[in-house]
Amino acid sequence: MKRNIFARICVSVVILFAAALFLGSMAFADNNAGQAVIDLNAATVKELAALPGVGKKRAQAIVTYRTENGKFESIDEIMKIDGIGKKTLTKIRERVIVE
């Protein structure tokens, strides 16, 4: 009888642990949910300004650069914009594309 209760407790603990891991991974997966990926070559100032570390002034600089120099060939090229360095690029890399 005691073994049966112990076994049930162990199974319950394992199930609870597995559920906690599953729910934790779901929360982590949803961390980027709802954050649209934007094209650096087509985004508006408003869309660009919403990116972390960009803001309105840098967003306008991105659009100006794009107008004067043509389309971005790679995401890394955004570092040519004054005030956008490796830290900002790291923050936005998963949120931007170049088409």
C-alpha cells in the first residue's frame, strides 16, 4: 500500500514537472509572437521607429539612406546609419529582412 502511494506521488510529480516545462516553453515561444518582421527596403518611418533601439530619428535616417543609396543588400548594411551599431543590430536582426 505504501509503495502504491509513493508511486502515485512520483508519477504526479513527474507529470507536474513535465507540464511546467511545457508551459514554460510555450511562454518562451510566444515571447516574439505578434512582432511583425519588416522589410528594411519597404518599411515606413513609423514601422522602423517601432524597432527596439531605432526610434523616429534613426528610422528617418534609414529611409533617407535607402532613398539616396538604393535598397539595402543585407541586414548588416543598416550599420551604415549613424547611431546604429552592433548592439542595435543584435536587437533588431530577428525582426527585419531585406527583400
